[in-house]
Amino acid sequence: MQDYVMNKVQFEYSGIDEAFPPIDPGVKPFGSRVLCQIRLAKKKTKGGIILTGDTKDTETWNTQVARVVAIGDLAFKNRNTQEPWPEGSWATPGDFVRVPKYGGDKWTVKIDDDQEVIFVILNDLDLIGVVTGDPLAMKAFV
């Protein structure tokens, strides 16, 4: 049990900006699309151990936690009447959401020599759910 607690502490993010660095994606979504920034994988533990590429890849591709950056003008609206959905918007910019592992249009924006931020544009119906807890606490499913 003690080892589990130690590992949990070592892999904590120092803050939300470490996981979701503020950076311009260079794209604004059209229509019913939603632009999200995927949580950045850690490069090393708090103790300074550099994580392997496999560990970072698992964290990046299996933990699909994202921050909503922007939504298109028709997102969360009836496509024919442009009236808002009866249940309202599922997410707004700044919300943290779960996104599907596959699908969407993905690209990266480089932030330094060895790290890139992943952005994805999805249809509004493709969002899985809003994260109601700590978006930094969700771990990759292995």
C-alpha cells in the first residue's frame, strides 16, 4: 500500500498549466465541431526520473482527458432550426471533458524541443462526458 501512495505522489502535476499549457492551437472550429486540447503527458516524475517514451505514450493515448478550447457556432444546437438543444450545451470553453481515443481531427503544436501539445476537433455528439472531478487525477487505463 505504501508503494502505491509513493507512486501516486511522484506522478502528480504541479498545476493545471503543466497538464494543459496555454498555447494557441491555430484553428477555430466550424459548425457543430468542438476544439479540445488533450492533457499533456508528464516528462518526468517529481523525483526527477525521466519517463520512457512508452510510459508517456500510454498516458497520452489512453487517458483521453481534454480541455474544451472553443466550440463552433452550431455546436449543441439543432442542425435544422439552430435552436439550442433542450438539455443545453454539454460543455463550454474551459470545461474538462472525456474524449474518444479514436476519431476526430488531431494535430500537434510544438512547445519545446521534446514536447508537443495535441489538439483534436470533434463533433459535439462525440464528447463522452464532462469531468466533474479533478482532471489531473484521472489515470491511463493500461
